[in-house]
Amino acid sequence: MNLYDLFMKRRSVRNFKDQEIPQDVIEELLDAANNAPSGGNIQPVSVILVQESEARKELATMVGEQPWVRNAPLSMIFCVDFLRIKRWASMFETDFKGEKAFLHFLIAYADLTCAAQNVVILSQSHGLGSVYIGTILDVIDRARKYFAMPEYVLPMMVLSIGYPKTVPKKVPKLKREVIAHREKYRELSDDQIKRAFEEKYGSFEDNLENYLHRTYVEAVEAEKQQKPRWADMKSIKKEMKKLNIRSNAQFLFKLRYPSDEMIKLNEIVVRSFKNAGFDFF
Ligand SMILES: Cc1cc2nc3c(=O)[nH]c(=O)nc-3n(C[C@H](O)[C@H](O)[C@H](O)COP(=O)(O)O)c2cc1C
């Protein structure tokens, strides 16, 4: 398969076979992560491999009962790791203070996503599927404790990997022309924005069953695999009625990522950063 097709066919996979990934493939995946671009080539990234069933179960629970995390034979926890660099610098009578320099953190986080995405694409070329799990950010303290991470190590992203049992059908995306700006930024009119998202999601449907199947892939998949609380279709529909959700945007920002709740999470994230020794402001 050529690379363009590989990118276009990639989908987040949430339904895995009970099949081990060969060790040599795992090592290749680690090489791909390690060989990713890195600002200044400082490489402030560590990867924790989670394969044992107890740990898989615990990780799946802590990231918000996501059954595919338990079912995937391998999850990689990508961490910003300033400890190694700080210790190395101090051995040579110099200081590395990335935990206080927001710019160092931003670059390290970019490094981390480059490394993780290398793994996504190489996995796909091996016939594996993967899904990012961002909700690790809600439980940084708990993850650090369970996986024995010391100060200056921050878990920022999980990637769960395995052989796909099923791959989701096409997932809606904006059209290429919506995200591309030629030479200068071009602000869209209200009508253009409305159309862009309508073309992406389709118009909001009264048939909630259809709607949820099209847009809430995770919940549908989770309900099939484990029926965690958050994926109970009946309560999602009830909540949608209660909040009078009548559009795709309301669905996203009133129910899935309620704007005020997201702001409230600032406090938790900042506290976990501080607990790990990171303090930028
Ligand atoms: C930063 C980030 C965090 C994500 N977190 C989760 C998650 O916690 N659980 C999940 O099932 N999918 C998660 N995803 C996957 C997205 O839901 C998925 O990429 C999106 O729906 C688009 O589908 P596609 O990857 O098939 O194009 C995450 C993706 C990214 C990039």
C-alpha cells in the first residue's frame, strides 16, 4: 500500500483481537518512537509499555473505563521525561530547568506527539490498529503512582495497539479546503463555517439512534464491549433531551466536552503538574 493510502485508511481502532504482538515488532515500534524528530534532539520522552493483564485493567479503568485499553495487548504511555535530562546536566555542573520553562515543555510535548504518531503509522503498516487515549491527562496523579513515575516525569498520552477485529467505517472530517489557507489566513464567513461542519457531520437528526452511531463511535463500541456507565445509550439520549441538544455543536460542547466543566479541569491538571515538580507560571 502506498503511504498516501495508508494515511487515508488509518482509523482509530477500538476493537482488538486477543492476539499478542511479536516482540520484534514491538521493538521496531520503539525504534520508530525513538527516531522521531525532537527539538534540539534533546529527546525528553519516555515510553512505558503496558502488557500485563492487571496493569491493562487498571489503566483501562483509570482512563475512564475504556474497554479497548484493557483488550489491547499493548498500551504505550508516552511521558514527558525531564528527570533523565536534569540528572545528566547536573552531573556536568549545569542545570536543566525544563520543569520551570513552559517553552521546554511545549517542545517536549511536540516531541512526544511526533514519537507517538510514528508508532501509529508504523503499527498500521504492520497490520496493527491503534487508538490514542487522551483521558490520561485527567488522572495524571493516579497514573504516576501506579506506574511508579518519579518527579519530573509526566504521562501525557496513551496509545493502545493491537490487531483489529473491526475497523470503524469512514469517520467524518472537514474538507481539505477548510483547513488550508494559501499564503495568508482567510477567515470564513458564518455561512461557510456552518456549511463546513454540516458537510462534516451531516445535519443533526431527530433519529438519535442514527445520529449516535454516526458521531459517537466510542460510545457505540464501548457499549458492545463492556457497557461502561458513560456509554449507556439510553442515558445519553435522556441527557440529550434534558439539555435540549439540537445541533452537532451543542452535542460536542454541551454534552461531550461541556465548556464550563473543561475549564474546571484546569485546576486538576495544574495541580498534577505541580505534584510532578512542573511549575511554569
Ligand atoms: C489527543 C487525542 C486524544 C484522544 N483520546 C481518545 C480517548 O480517550 N478515547 C478514544 O476512544 N479515542 C480517543 N482519541 C481518538 C479520537 O477519538 C479519534 O482520533 C477521532 O475520533 C477521529 O477518528 P480517527 O482517528 O479514526 O480519524 C483521541 C485522539 C487524540 C488525537
